[in-house]
Amino acid sequence: MKELKVQNLTKTYGEKVLFDEINFSIMEGERIGLIGVNGSGKTNLLNVITGKDSGEKGSIQKPKDYTISYLMQEPDLNPDKSVFDAVFEGDSPILAAVRNYEKALDLLIADPMDEKYQNRYSRAEQAMNDENAWIADTNAKMILSKLGIIDLEQLVGTLSGGQKKRVGIAQVLIQEPDLLVLDEPTNHLDFETITWLEGYLSSYRGALLLVTHDRYFLDRIVNRMVELSHGSATFYTGNYEQYVIERAERQEAAVVADHKRKQMYTKELAWMRTGAKARSTKQQARIGRFKDLEDNLNQSNLDESVEMNLEGSRLGKRVFELKDASLNLGGKVILDHFNMMIQTKDRIGISGENGAGKSTFLNTLAGRFPLDSGEIVVGETVKVAYFTQVIEEMDPTKRVISYLQEVGEEVETSNGERISVTNLLEQFLFERQTHGTLIGKLSGGEKRRLYLLKLLMQQPNVLLLDEPTNDLDIATLTVLEDYIETFPGAVISVSHDRYFLDKTVEKLLIFDGNGKIRPFYGSITDYIEEEKEKKQGRSVQSSEPSEKSNTQPESPTEDGKVKLTFAEQKEWSTIEEEMFNLENKIEAIKKEMSKSGSDFSLLQEQQERLAALEKELEEKMNRWEYLSQYSND
């Protein structure tokens, strides 16, 4: 069984220690998830293990015939090569055999009577037999098909970022190395491709080391977790869910131990203040123990959590209203006579095909792209924070704290307290000694976290988030999700992260391309499950014999629908209770209004709340009427 060993590995970046004499091994069949906050050194560790970088101390030990394939966050592909040459790039005899065979086959198909091509094909076929490469060739074609890579002659330089990611994944999977190293493999992938990749990696015979923010992906693939923090590597057995449980237990034990140390320190500090002198060996030892206790107390590495409780500005009930909106961009139809009202506290997730216009839609809401026709009405009190995939240019010579001081020296929290920029940075895991760090020395994830903090400091009431999970660590994502839950305004997110969407949205807009946009009420898990059921239904229907069945089918309605979908069944089970609660809220507000007297300001506010609730109730009633047609209740 092949094994890679990391021994006493140490690496620094400037004055920061990324990892300090860490030791671990990777065995065949292990699937390891590597996590840690942005800037903790995850990508640096991958670079050292794969030989793209080196540490100041320590070694990587592996057998001479040990092979490693590395998918970087941005795949390192030659733009002048064809997709075929990029995918089958590699020095292994099997890859060379497959590469030569496919080229020889193409030439022979183009001119079957050319004797030179016939001889080349014969030699290539013999090489495939000698290397037993037929399975690899079949596997390569399956991988390319599943990743949607069709045009193998297209130049890499003409591909989009998402297409390059797929080519990079195909390249490393086809090589079938002893160790497969993946840095954020799910970025730019759609749900169907992610699901396929989960299945493929779960049965991968070699070893796997991956960095990803996708918590469902970690849950379904890995059997071991490594957390980088404060220069150390901590190991956990199991997937992400088991890691969360075990980490919580460890932190609880650490809190208890830390409390005991503080109690001991207080007691020993009192003894030291009495004027203790090292007159005897025992007293000298006790003073030494006090110094050790003091050092350990000051160096306690209990991880802090990122906290987001910043106040947002007031928002009226209408945020955006699109009226008969149409937009064409680059020859593609993005919006086609589209109508939609977005209101306060809406939580909308946007998903669908790559290139269908999801980011363009956010740019339109943000006022960056004008409509070709129709109208978009923006509420008078709307204050947008737009967290884009590509963040604004950040002056690399500016210091972290100065970047935030452009917004202000302090900001108000949701509970009315004032908090300084220094304290705010510490809450966002920028330790005090890093506040003077030049922005140019930050990692990509740290820059995104800093940019997000700057946006939230401006107290927006509408959040537009374009792939917010890209390059953010899991700790930051968890708190961003909690922040969105209590955020008083509207949130519209474009994302392929299923976990993030499940936690933050209540309604989906599915972009199918060519201006077709479908609303979906429910979570992304519900949507994926429903789509799977539809595909299975079509598959079963196409495979059934044409003879008439003896059983009578359900009577379809006018639109051909015969029953509730998976998500609609869940919605139907709670909708009456939701309507009942809305009616109670409406009655309560009406009673409040009867007692408000001549307080016209309060009456206006109550009237706005009443109108919003009545509109929501009307929508629920219309939805109930629609769902009731297909319910068996």
C-alpha cells in the first residue's frame, strides 16, 4: 500500500507561520478534507505537497513511482493548446498511448485509404494493447462526457473560467494518480456535475486530498479531516459532520481547561505578588511553573468565531419591481418580458445553467446594465451592497485597517452599540498584529473577507451576492449565513453552493437560458430532488412498452399535471398553518391601529405592515388554491 509522509514541515509567509513542524501521512484509499480560515496556509500546503513550492524545514517522503495530480483553483492550462492536448497532457505510458491512439484514429477516419495513416493506427493500436490502455480510454471518454466537454479541438484560451475548470478536472481525473489533490473543485460547476463528481471521487481507488468550502461535498466524500489553525494541524476521523461534532467537544474541553489555568494563574499571581523569592529549589521551581503558566495563558489558541451584527439602514416594503423587462447581451437573451416584484425580507436564490445570465441579472438590479425595454423600479430607500465574484481593485500598498477607515472609524451594531474598526477586524478573524499588514500580502480569501466587511460597514439594506462562497472559508460562511437569517432587508444570491442556498433562501429563480426563468418555492435540495424524480420518470416512461396498461391513470388537469411535486407536498403540508398565522398577525395590527389615535407616523408604519401582510396572505391563498387541485387530502 503506497503512502506519502509529511515530516516536520514548516513554512512561513513574511512574519506569519503558516505551519510549524506538522506531521501526517496519506494512505491509499484515504479521502482527506483540508480546512482552515482564509490565510491559514491551505493552498500553501497543497503547493508544498505537490512540489510547486517548498518549506523552510521538513520533508515530503513518497515512493519513487508515486504519482500526484493537482487541480489548482485556477487550472494551469496552456492557452495555445487544444482541449484534447490539455486533457491528455502527461508523461505516463498509458496517457501517451491513449493520446497517440485518438489522434491516429482521427486521421484514419479523415482518410481511410492513406497507407501512412493505416500504419500509424496499427502502431497506436498495438501500443494500447501493450499498455492495457483500453480501460483508460473508455474511462477518459466517460469523464469528458460527464463534464460536458465536447469540442476537443477548441483552444483552451477561448474557454470561459467554468469551462477551464472542467478541462482541469478532466485532466487530473484521467491521469488516475496515486494522490489526487483538488483545490476548490466545485467552483463554477452546476449541481448535476457536482453530484456526478461526488460519486466518482467516493469510489476513487487512490488517495484524495481536497480543499473545498462545499460542506455537502465534504460530508459525502471524505473519511478524514485536517484543520490548519495557528500553525498547527489537527486531525479528525470521519466526514465534515463528524468533524463539527468532535471539534465542538474538543473546544468545550479546552474552555474548561482554560478556565482552570486562569484560576491557577490567579492563585499563583497572588503568591508572586507577596514577594516570592527563589531561595529554595521548590520556590525556584514554582516561579518557573508560574512563568510557563503565564506564557500558555497568553498563547491560548482557542478559535474565535466571525461575528456579523452590523446595523442595516431602514428599507421600505418595495425593493425592486421589474415590469415587462427585456435584455439581450452578447447575442444572448437574458430577460424576455420578465415581471417580478422583490420585497423586504425576500430571500431569493438564483441558479441554473452556466452562461444563462444569472450574474447579468444581478448587474441589472445593481444598475450596471440598462434594460433594452421595459422598466425596473427601485425603492426610494434601497441601499445596495453588491458582493461580486471579482472584487474591486484593492491598493496592495494600503494597510488593512486604512482600507476600512475609508468607511469610518467605527460602526453601529444591531443592538445600538458603537464598535471601532480595530475591534471589528478582530471579530472578523484579523488578529490585531495583522491590522497593519499590506493588502498585497493577504491571501485571496482574506481579501474577499475584508471586502465583504467593508460592504457591510456601509449599512446596506439589500444584499446582492454573486457566488459568495467562492474563496471564503467555512467559518466566515457559517456566520454570513447566520447574519442573513437576521438581516432586515432583502437578499438575492447567485450560488452553486447547495448548503449555502439551503440555509439562506426561501425561493429560487431557475435560469434555463434564452430568457426562460422558472420560479421554484422551496430549498435547493427540494429542487434537485424534484428534478431527479422528473428525469427518472422520463426514463421509466421511455423504457415502458407501448401496450396499454390495465390500470387507469390519474386524470390530468388542463396543464397536464396530475400530482404535487416533492417540494409542493412539503409546501402543502404547512401552507394552511402559515395562512392562519398571517390572519392572526393582521388582526393584531388592526387592533394596534385602533389604539394609535392621532399618532399619524405610527399609523403610517402600521398601515405599511398591514398592507405587506395582506399581500402575503393573498399570495398564500392563491398558492393554496393552485396546490389544492393536485392534493389527495
